Amino acid sequence: MSFGKSLKSELGRNAGKWVSNKVFGNTGWATPRRHVIEVEQRKKQREEAREYKHRQKEMEHERRERERELKQMEKEQAEREKRAMIRANEEEVHKHNSYLEVIQSVHKSYSDQIDWKELQKQNAPDYVPTAEELREEISKFTNDYVDQEIEGLKIRSRLSLVRLILGNMYVPKNRWIFKTLGKEEALGFIGLVCMMGLLYGLMQEGFLKYFLSIISALVFLTVLLFKYGAKDFDKKINLEERLNELENSRSRLLQENLKQQQEAHEQYLRDKADYEKMMDIVNGVINKNPQAYTYALNFFNPFEDLKEYGSDISFEVNANKVSVDFYVHSEEVVPSTTKKILRKGVEVKEEQLPQSRFNEIYQDYVCSCILKISKEIFQLLPVVNEVQVNAKGSLMNSATGNFEEQTIVSVNIERDKLDKLNFDLLDPSDSMSNFEHRMDFKKNEGFKPVSDLQTA
């Protein structure tokens, strides 16, 4: 084969490979370069596979560790929520049980005994003048206060020596000058211009040399003064504004002070009225006036805390005895259920109280309130020696078939007998045996109506 034919054949084969690579991509006609690239890629894949194989156990361990940590976090969160639930449940049950204990021991809390002789020695509240009576003094006080504030403000706002030069420039209309020249950028730019002017002047001859130098220096010094004067300017303007505010506040402050004085006088009038009312009660109690006993019970209201339970009280007073009607409202006071903790605290079980237990709690509450009412009256009125309490409860009237307020306990409490009782240890229901009383109670049936004891 001639050289020409061989060259032509080789060129044909190379051209065919090039066209094939461009048209068909990676085919059996791929170039050696493509083969090299594929070899390198397969080598890299083998290296990655070996690396994975090498780190497989480590990666699996890290995954299991992450899963373990996640489960631990979930477990700890669940444990925190469980503890919070247990605390809330325990608190709920504790408060419920505490309430049951409280309503059976109302008698353990009562007021201190009142010493009416000591109350009689109390002085009337001091007179407080009206605003008009003190107008002159209040006006002087207000003006002195404003003057002191003005003087103090002036002392705290003293200006620098720059004010001696630029003092006349400190007016609001020149605010823009100080605002502009007080900026660092403005000072730098003008300083550069003045320096160039000074250098240019020094390069001149004769009068122009000194004139330009002096003008440049004066301009720079003027700008410098305005820079340091900017703070003084703001201080002076703010001072003038604040001084104007203080001057204008004189009238407002005077009115506020007059109003406060008038309110103090009105409070004095209320205190005086309460004092006079209390002195009437004190003198009436000391003089054994039964009407004063009623006023004292209404004024001091020693039964207020019983109303928190929904119970109501009315009373009548004579010379030596107080008769009280006490309306129990059991459905508003005594709960019909009991609560206890189950499953180590994660559950609160609420159960219906057995009727016998409900009746016992109800009886203790009624008798505890009777003791408290009597004790409060004896503590308030030392001249009273006997209290009759008629406890009223909602019972069905067998004649009408309707629920009506009927007496369930009627008892006469004598002071000397009550004083001998230990309120901390006694059983309220059993304590009724110390006094003349009427009470028809059976554990499984509850209260039955009784008639009131006769009032002497």
C-alpha cells in the first residue's frame, strides 16, 4: 500500500472516531482519554467502597448512639412530664383533703377578745385642713419647689468658656449651623481646605501671603469653635426648653397639690365618721345597751369568713343573750366526693362519698360553725354570757314533699362552759353534749328537723 493510501486510511479512522465520540458518546469507539477517565472513576468508587467498609462499624455505632440518645431524651422528657403530673395530682388530692379537714375545724380560728375600755381611750383622728385653708402654704411650697428645680437645673447645665465667644449665636434659628459644623466630616473637610489655603498663601509673595494664611487660620479656628460649641448649644437650648416647662408647670403642680390636700381632708372626714360611730358602739357596749351589741356585730362582722363557705347568718340581741339563725347550705360547702391517688400518683380517682361519711362531715361542719359563732360573740361582747344558735338546713317537709329550711341543731352556749373546752382537741359534734341542745342525727340518715329551744 502506498504512503498516500495509508495516510488517507489513518485520517479516515481518526475522523470516524472523533465523529462517533461526538455523536454516540461513550461507545466502543471511545478515545483513550475517555478510558483513562473511566478507570479513575472506578478507582475512586473502589476507594470509597473500601473507606465505607473500613468505617461501616463506626458509622453503625454512631447511628445506634444517636438513636440511643434520642430514646434517652424522649424517656427523660416523659419522666419529667410524669413527675409534673404526679405533683399536680398530689396537690389536688392534698387540697381536697385539707378542705375536708378545714370545714370540720372552723372553730379553731377565732378573733382576739376586744377590750372595750382600751378602745374608749383612743383619740379622735387629727384634723386635716381643706385645700382652701392651706392654699397659701401650698402655693408657696409649689413655687419653692419649682424654683429649686430651676436653680438645680441651671447648676447642672453650666456651659463651657466657648459661650463667651459664641453666646450670642445660641438661638434656635442657628441650630442648623451647629448641627452641620459639629459633625466630624465637616470639620475634616474644612480643615483640609484651610490647610490647602494656608499652604497656598505661604507660596505667595507680599500682602497676599499673610492675608490668605490669616484667613485660613481664622476660618479653621471658627469652625473649631462651632464644633465645641455644638454641645453647649444643645445644652443651652435644652436648658431653655426645660426651664420653660418648669415655669409652665407651676399651675399644674399647684392644682395637683391642692387636689391631694383635699383628698386627705376627705379621708379625714371618713376616718372621723368611723371613729364617732365606733365610739358610739364602745360607749353603748360598756353601758350594756343591747342596740349597741347589734351595731358592734354589724360593724366588726366577725362571721365574715363563714360566708366564704356560702353560709348565711342573722341574729337578734337582748340584754344578756344573742340569738343566731345559721343557714348552712350544705350543698355549697360539703363535697359529695372523695379523691385518692392511684398508680403511684399518675391517676386521681374521684369516688362518691358514702352517705354515712358525708353525713358525719356535714354534722362536724355544722357543730364546728356553732362553736365558732358562739366564741366570736363572746370575744366581741364580754357582757354577753349566753348565745343560742339555731342551725338551719334544707330538709324535705314530709307534709308538703318540698325541701324547706328547717332547724337541724338548736343549742344554748354558756360562756363559762365554752371557756373550759379545748378547741384544738375536741370533736365538734360530741361537744354539743356540754350544752342544752336539740339534735336528731343518725349516721346513715343524717339530720332530722328539731324545734328551736325557747329563747329566755
